[in-house]
Amino acid sequence: MRPFFCAAFGAPSCMRAANALSGGMDYPDLSLEEAAQARGYTRIAGVDEVGRGPLAGPVTAAAVVLDLADLPEGLNDSKKLTPRRRAALEPEIMARASYAVAHASVEEIDHHNILRASHLAMERAVAALDPQPDYLLIDGNLIPRALHIPAEAVVKGDGRSLSIAAASILAKEARDRIMVDLAQQFPGYGWERNAGYPSKQHRDALIKIGVTPHHRRSFKPVHKILYQE
């Protein structure tokens, strides 16, 4: 949560003030966005993905261009937010920012690999932004090869950039909804709780119930069950 004096500082300066008090470790801020602005860029998108580790379901990416003068209160890395807070922030981001969400399917994950599929989802999210951004802040250490917009890779970017943090929230919420829907179609795996990650319930269900069309056959735990390795 932002400190109580945020309104006095104004939106662009608020997170820097919070970081100063917390040792600079707890909150993403606008430093990377403002550095890009100083180089002449005006429409800066944060890009992030979720769902690289699960055994089932798609990988999902979001791209977000924030209005730096009208930031939702309490933006942070989605992994550091409670489910309730993430759910509350999602409509706030959608109302105040330009955004797009995209996916890469289980079939694409198995055909390529999870890294390439993650990049496909990122590329699709960026392509869906209208108007297009002129600079990208991409979570991770690699820039997807099909992106032809100036970009920088930001390791642990969802904890450093507010734009990437916003993208992480939208991607997480969108993918979680997909997994809740799939859990109703394929009960027993606990996807409504584990989002397809390899929890004990999920691993036990793979053995007892079997592999569904939404499982990633190229992932070792699933592959081992399919081929009795």
C-alpha cells in the first residue's frame, strides 16, 4: 500500500517517495518510464506474462500504457498483491490505461517451447494496442524477436516498473479466469485454486484422473504420465 501522503506528492512522485522510505526495495516506480520520456518517447508500454510454470493452460501476456498523471492507487507486482487487491486493481487499470491481453495456447507451447510461446503472447498483446506504443519495457532478460518497436528488457521488471506491474496484474487476472472456467469443465485438478501449477492436488489428479487436452504434453510431469516413463 502506498503511504498516506501520496496525494500530497502527486502520482508520478509518489512511488519514489515510498521507495525512499522503504530502502527502494518494495515498490515499482516510474523511473524507467521517465528515463524513456527523457529520450523522447511518449507512449511507453509495460509488457509482462504469466503462466510459464503451470502444467496446464495457456500462457498469457498483457501490454499496458499508463497515463503517468493518473495512476491507479497501490500498483505493485501482481505476485505481491492479495487476490482481492489484484481483482480491485484490474478495473482501475482498464479504466485509466490503454491495454491489451493475449495468449499462446497449450498447442503452441508444445509445438515451440514455453519461452517462445511466452514471447508469442507478448507479441500479440503489443500488436493489439491501438495506438501502438513507441517504446516497450519488457519483463525478463530477452526481447521477443518479432517486436520491431524500440524496447528494453527489465529483469524482475514487475517489481521495478509501474507499467510492467500493471501488465502483470491484467495478465494474472485474465489467466486465472481462464483456469477457473477450465476447472468447471475438468473438475478434480484444483485449477480454480492452483491455476494449473503443479500443486499436490494437481499432480495426484494427473495420476488418478489422467491428462486433459489442456495439459502441456511437453512438460516433464505430464510427459512421464503419458508415456509411463
